Amino acid sequence: MALDRKSPNDLNAFWMPFTANRQFKKNPRMFVGAKDMHYTTSDGRQVLDGTAGLWCCNAGHCRPKITEAIQKQAAELDYAPAFQMGHPIAFELANRILDIAPDEMAHVFYTNSGSESVETALKLAIGYHRARGDGARTRLIGRERGYHGVNFGGISVGGIVTNRKTFGPLVPGVDHLPHTHLPEENRWSKGCPEHGAHLADDLERIIALHGAETIAAVIVEPVAGSTGVLLPPKGYLQKLRDITKKHGILLIFDEVITGFGRTGAAFAAEKYGVVPDMMTTAKGLTNGVIPMGAVLATAEVHDAFMNGPEHMIELFHGYTYSGNPIAAAAGIATIETYREEGLFERAAELAPYWEEALHSLKGVRNVIDIRNEGLIGAVELEPIAGEPTKRAFSAFLKAYDKGILIRTTGDIIAMSPPLIISKEQIDELVGTLKEVLEEVE
Ligand code: PXG
């Protein structure tokens, strides 16, 4: 061990996730502080957070209630075993989550991330059918362009090509619905687009192909985020619900980004009036401050496992940090902050202003589509011929220089500000983005 080999600030040791490592390390962008709507950079600038971190800091940054809850919990009970032992606040948080979830959700299984929530839900789906004597139902149906985290189950049901193609044959027995992006029909839609509910009918084709008796679950994001914000066409989610129900297939909503107020309701299930059998969550559950995820399940899913002798473990699944006390304390304080400040209602109230502001970018150079819902927005750019992603990435870098944080995926700019954003800050975000788009190649 050559401890003196490198300076502590050498950037090479940290292999950064989903990052152009070589580009970054030549020209690093470092945040050293955050408060409410802003990050502070290492060169002392303020950057307006247009993305709530990575779609997770829905209450804004360094909120006192959450910070204090974490500090207090770390001093009182830092860790308790998660298997065969409990501690009160994990139970309390589960109840707080159910308070804001659709009534049908009855149980909460803790994970540490969205990716783990997805793996958990997929395993629960297969286990549920097996527990009911329907063990041939093992197939999982995802969707093209879907993002369900980066673990093997998630990338298998997911449909982001770059996230899948490097990693071998993936989980077997998976099929995919078509994505719902119909630019010709739906360009410039505000909220959910009119066209495309029929795309859910493809599930009938997949069911006919494989046989319903082999299919465990369908998993979709109610609003597909990572792929560049694809809204569900009107009526689409209800159709998926009707078809899955008809064939005894579980429906999983991946609400990792849509949960906790992002769409202007607590969950997208509530927003769209469609209740799945399970919901996967993470991110906004703890305001992004401490890693934690949760799978919400109906009583029917849960109860299927509750058989056999009482001293036996019912589900051979869980994580060392499931329901970690400090994460649970952060979760409770986060949900209290959302409630006390009425942040879900605030997101709904601001949504029309956000929509108008975003759509004012129609006609700006290279903008070919704009999509929005709640406090989610996407601005799609015409790619530079032969150099996909370059225009949006240049916009990201220029935006950062001008003091706003945006996200890009392909040539799509995605935004999801903390729900505490003001109208003036919306104007600043969109106004600066306009300047950026007028300046980039
Ligand atoms: N499901 C969905 C729908 C997600 O959006 C995950 C699962 C995985 O969560 P974890 O906690 O394992 O990362 C996600 C994560 C982006 C972006 O900018 C989106 C995510 C993560 C990072 C960046 O689009 N989504």
C-alpha cells in the first residue's frame, strides 16, 4: 500500500458512475455545498438546481428538519439488525408512506435504491405466483426505452439499449412492450398526449405469443424519465391495468422518479387514477439525502407469502440496510416536510406556470419537441448530423457555466426542479436555457 503515492485529491481513483470520466477529470465540475434551490461550486458560484439533484431532492437542499432528524438518529440508534429484529421508526415510516399512497397499498418492503426496489418487486411478482401454486408464471414484461435501474433484472426489463448491450444475455424470459413515443402525432403536447393508448394493446399480442399462464408481471414507469420524459398517452395506463387484470398478471409501476410529488400528486398512480399491484420507490422517499428505497405492495401480494409455520421466514429476500434507522429517520422527516409545506399541492399549483414557461421555448433554435407534466419537463433538440448527444451535452456544459443545472439524455434536456422552486426561479431556469440554446452549435 503506497499511501503516499497520490495526493488525496487525485481524481483518478474514483471511477465515476454514468459519467464521461476522461472529459470530467480534465475539467471537473464540483459541488461543495447546497441550500434550498442552489448548489455552491468549488469556485464559489451558485448554481440553480433544475434537476433536484438526480430527480431526488424534492424538498430542496439541506432542509433543517431532515438534517436534524439524521443527526439525532445517528446519535441515538445508529444501526439495528434488519433480519429478525426491528426498531420503531422503520415501522413508523412504513405507515407514513402508506398514509400518502393509494389505499390499496398495504405493505412496505425496504431497499436502498431504486434499482434494488425494482429487483425486489420482480422477485416478489414471481414469488407471489409460485406461492399461489402458479409457478409457471415467471416471465417479466418491460417496455422499450424503460429505465428500471442498473441491476440485472432492471436492465433486462428495461429498454435503454446502451444500458443493456454491454452486459451479456441478461435475465431470460423477458419481453418488451413498444415505447410510447409518437413524435409525429404528439409533438408539443402539454401533459399526457392524445395519441397512443392503442400501444397498450400490444400486451395482448405478447400474452398470446407466450401464454398468460407464463407471465408474472408487467413493469412500466408511469412517466418514463431517464429516456427523456415520455408521458403516458391518455388512457394507456388504464388499458395496461385492464389487460393485466384480465389475465391474472401483476402490474408494477416504477415510481422511483414519479413518486413523492413530482407529477403534482403523491404518486403517479393517484395522478392518473390507475392502481397497480406494486409500486417501486426511492429518491424522494428521503429527499435523496440517505440511500433508501421501498416497494409498496397490496395485501393480496403480501398475504400470498404469509403461509407455512409461523417460525419460518416467509420471504428469503432483504438487505443489511433494509429500513436502516438513519434512513428511516430521514424518510419520516422528509414526508413531514412535504406535508407541512404542502409541496405536492405546490407542484400541482405551479405546473401550469411551468408548462407555459417551458413551451415558450418552442421556436428556439434546434428545439424539436417539448414535453411536460407536474414539475417535469423535457426539451428535445435536433441532433447534430453524425454526432448524436453532442448538442445536448454542450448545452449542459454551457448551462452549468451560466449557473443552472440541467440533465441530458441523448439529445433531450430533462428538468425536474425541487418542488420548492419559485416562479422567478422557473423564469431564470427557462430564460437561461433559452440563452444557452441560442449559443450552442
Ligand atoms: N427506476 C426508475 C424509474 C428510475 O428513474 C431507478 C429505477 C434506479 O434508481 P437508483 O436509485 O438505483 O439509481 C431510476 C433511477 C436521470 C437519472 O437523470 C435517472 C435515474 C437515476 C439517475 C439519473 O434521468 N433514475
